[in-house]
Amino acid sequence: MTEAIRFRRLRLSLRLEQIDFATLANCSASTVSRVESGLTSYRYTHIRALEQSLGLPIDVLLELGMERPVWIRRYFELSTSDRAALSSIIMASIDALNRVKRGV
């Protein structure tokens, strides 16, 4: 799958218009359009802006564009500090689940 398709799927999975996605990526809507058309790629600064805006690494974000968990939309509506707090809770839950699986 091309980068263009992956980014378009990510944007659509978030139910964002190109202009709104551009705001998150700190670029223009025309840049989003050109990326989704395969004419260009996002710059590093755009990728970092997306990661910071959405609170997840770009590889995870692009995977979410493939199959969006039902909770992800509400997660992105949270403030940055609330996403950070939730990430701590999720990590603690994963650690606890792994301990239970190991019988510890």
C-alpha cells in the first residue's frame, strides 16, 4: 500500500477534512491533497506535528488508518494531558495483564 493511500485512510478514519488534517500536520490543505495524490511526501516537521497533535507515533497512526478501534475517535478528542494520563493507565493495564498471563 502506498504512503498516499495510508495517509488518506488515516485522515478518513479520523473523519477529518483535508483542511483539519492540515492543521494537525501544520501544513496547507494543498499539501495534504498532494500527499494523498502521491505527488509529494510530508516533511519531517509535518510528521512530528501529527504525532504531537494526535499523541501517537506515526507508524501506529498509519496502522489505525487501516482498522480504527471504536475508542480511537474519543481518544483523539481528549486533551494532550488527558491522553498522557490515559497512556499511563493503559501501560499499567498491559503490565498487569502480562503478569496475570505469566501467573505472577
